[in-house]
Amino acid sequence: MKLENLVGERFKERPGDCSIDSHALMIRGGYIKYVGSGIYSSLLPLKRITRKIEQIIREEMDGIGGQEVQFPVVMPASLWQASGRYESIGSELVRFTDRGKNTLVLGMTHEEAAVQLVQEYAAGYTKYPFMIYQIQTKFRDEARPRGGLIRVREFTMKDAYSFHTSQKDLEDYYEKCLHAYERIFKKAGIPEVISVASDSGMMGGKLSHEFMLLTQVGEDTLALCESCGYKANMEAAESIIENIRSEEIKELELTHTPNMHTIEEVCLFLGSSPEKSCKAVVYQRNEDDSLVVVFVRGDLEINETKLKNFLGCELHTALLTENSGLIAGFIGPLELKGDHTVLFDNSLKNADNLICGGNLTDYHYKGLNMTRDVSTAEYHDFAKIRENNCCPGCGKKTIKLSRGIEVGNIFQLGTKYTKAMHMTYLDHNKDKQYPLMGCYGIGIGRLAASVCEAHHDEFGPIWPISIAPWQVHLCAIRADIDEVKKCADSIYEELVESRVEVIYDDRQVSAGVMFSDADLLGSPLRVIISPKNMKENCCEICARDKSIMEKVPLSQASAAVTELLVNMLKK
């Protein structure tokens, strides 16, 4: 293809609203165009990239027995009501009514549609196991779209659903899919992606993994241990705190702390530290506004995902009134009044000599001993894991936190959807059973953007050969000179005949403009035909990542390019 015919503009200036490099480069390079918040149009360079990513995914999904299907974008609300998610999911799910007054939803995920598709087919145990998958555009009304294609509202995704008659069969297939995902990311050019244990969230199920590209621009926080290899999303990572008993156990003492509401103020006033305090964090259930009081060590934060999972409901930060019975800034576990749900984090277990609220305005307790003074407390894991915490895997204080972009996820859903939607099969004893499900997703556009984020320099993307929009960028410098134009045309025709994917730039523009556009399009190989090189009867071949830079006789140009591409594809 000739560059002069390529729809889309390329420019040098970084857009002011792009905080992430991949976002800026894909705008500058003419890959995407902004339409609305979290909504983009894709131009040809990105379409060629995503087509290759989709082909890689199809090969791997077909290789583990997947069958490609297509679910509808619009679904009747009754499907989601059957699973219970119509009510449990918030405004992310787009609901609307058609002209016939039927309530519909836009698909943001397709577990319900998958069950509905195979419910009659899979009525007997002999039909199992099987997996179906699709690649389709979805819509999720994301509250905070960011980073171009990293977090959008409209997106194309591969989602797969497997069905099984035993937990072991599900686990075996889950492992197969995990390894298939590792191959997908390796083929796409980011073998550094890691799998981490994660929270299942709205998907449900007991076991899930996310595939993360480690990068400082990622919006997920990961807990990693170099000692034993433990890897988990912060939302799922257990926070382990060891409290060492004090040599001197102090008596409980109510102390006047005038106008001191924060842990920092109180600890400074009483000559202590946040680690030796017990703070209260208060929430309300969305369903009825009932209060939930969570006590945690003063230097830690509540992991709201863990709390929501424990309670099985959505929460919001509490708005305390005079009728709540709670005094903001002075809430403590002793003589706490009111019919509230009261919970204790593991970080308080065996803790002593703590400062806590006195449940009286301007008063706090000193010398709180959890074992002695709150003997009925039951402890659970509600805190966020921190740097240098004890590793849940090996117990060493080696936890490090890192940022990452989620490029894929897999879930063991169990019977969450089949049971809710009354999907059953007859086993070999003619007894009715609920099949178990697995779910496996990859965002296509996000994966493309993540590869760009992992492989770029200040001038543009450095696309891996496996997904590059074009394999070769042919530059004819001074194409207004007949000799240069004829030579470049000849090499272009030879490359096309050899089935090489080539973008040909024979515009009458400066070498600087030509090379800038080539950098932004990021083809792995660049072939330069110029008057200077032609005087030496050669052309220049260089790699976008600067690993190759050589001059080749013009008569050997096509063969040299083909050989280099073969070697790059092998790697």
C-alpha cells in the first residue's frame, strides 16, 4: 500500500490530554480517533494490528478445542434477571427500552448468553466438556475512561466459556487455557506478562487469575514476592500482620483529646504512633443504608473489595448523622452503641497498648488490649497489603508492590450461572446436575495498546513482527528523481509479489517528515532508497529497534528483506 493513500493524519506534537505514551502515540500515528468519552474509531493501522491479534487468539482457542460463535450485542433484560446480575450490577450495565416497551441491555459480558445458547444442547453428560468463544464489540459504561484504549467504554473482546461435569475437568481445562494465554501474549510480543491471583468481582466464582503487563502507568496494584514467586492483585492479596506483645501491658485509661479527630492528631498528642492505634472505618450498605463499622490498625487501609466480598453486598462511605449513635473521630470498640455490623481486621489480633476512640466527644482510650478488652472479637482479612508485609506464600517480609495493566483474565465460575439459570444435565445415573463453567477473556484493543506501551521510544511504537501493521516500510527519498522512483517501484513490486506486507512512501516530502511517519507507524524493517545510496548501487535496511543497520546491493534488496523477516518471525 502507498502511504499517500492511507487515511489518517500523523503529527509530531503530543496531544495535551494524553498522559499515557501509548495513547499519545496511537493518536499521533493515526491509529485511533477520539469520538466520545471512552469511545474511539480505529483506522487501518490499528485494524491490521487487531486482525493479527485476533488470528493469534483464534489459533490458540481452536487449538484447545474452542468453537467460535457469535452472541448478540443487545439482550433481553430477562436473561440478566435470571442470573441476578440485572439488579446487582450498577450503572456500568446499559439498560434501555425498545419501541415495544421491552427492557433490554447492551452486552458488557456474555455469561448469560452462553448459558442460554447451550442449555438445550447440553442436556446429557455425553455432550461435555466443550468450550465456545466469540470476538465481539461490547459496551460498559465505565465511570472513568482513561489512557486511550487502556480503559474504554466501547471495546472489542474475546470471551470464552467452557462447560464441565466435574471440578477436576474444569481445573484441567483452566490450566490449558492459562498456558494458551501465555502463548498468546508471547506471540503478540509481550512475553513478560505475568499471571496473578485476582478477585472474581462481579463475575463470581472462587478462583481467578489476571494477566498483567508490569508498567508504572498501569491502574492495578500487584503484590509480588521475589523470594517465592507469589503474585496477586492487591484486591485479592492477603494482608498478614504480626503483632508482638508488649513487655509492659498498660491499663485501660480514658483520656481527654480535645478537637482531635484523626489518628495522626491523636497519636501525636498522646506520644504514640499509628501502628499502636485502632481506627474505625464506617460504611453503609447500598441496599438499606445500614451501618458497617470496621476496626483496623491505625496505619492500614481497608480493602473495600475484600469487605464487599465478605458481606456479599455493595457499600459506600457512611454519612454519619446525630441519629447514627456514632461520633465521627471518636469511634472505638468499647461500649459501642447501636445496631450496627461490627467487624475486626486481622491486624488487631493480639494487639495491645492501643489508642482507640472512646465513643465520647473529645475522648480516646489508651492501653486498649484486644485480647483482654474485646475478647469476643472475630477477626477477618479486610486490610490492604503493603510493601514489606509478610508474604502469604512464604511468610517472609518480602512483598513488593508494582503497577500493571490487565491484558486478560480467566475465572472458574463453578455453578454460579448454570444454577441461577436452571441449566442442568443428566449424569450417567440419570440424576440432574448443574454443569460447572469457566470464563476466559482478552481485550483486543487494550492488548494492542499494551504492546505499544511496552515497546516504544520517544518517536513512536516499535511493533513486534507478529502484529505489526506492515512488516516493511519502504522509503523513496527524492522520488521526484526518475532513477530513485523506478528503483523503489521495482523493489516495492518484488516485495509485494513475495507476499511481504509493505507500506510504500514515495511522497515528495523531506526525509525528516518521511522518517518521522515511519517511526510512528513502527514497521519492524525499513528500506531506504535515496540518491546517495544509489550512487553506491545499494539500499539501506534498518530495524525499527535499531538492532539492524546495513547496506545491501539493490539487486539483492528483496531477497535480503525476505530473509531478515523470516529470521524475525522465527524469533
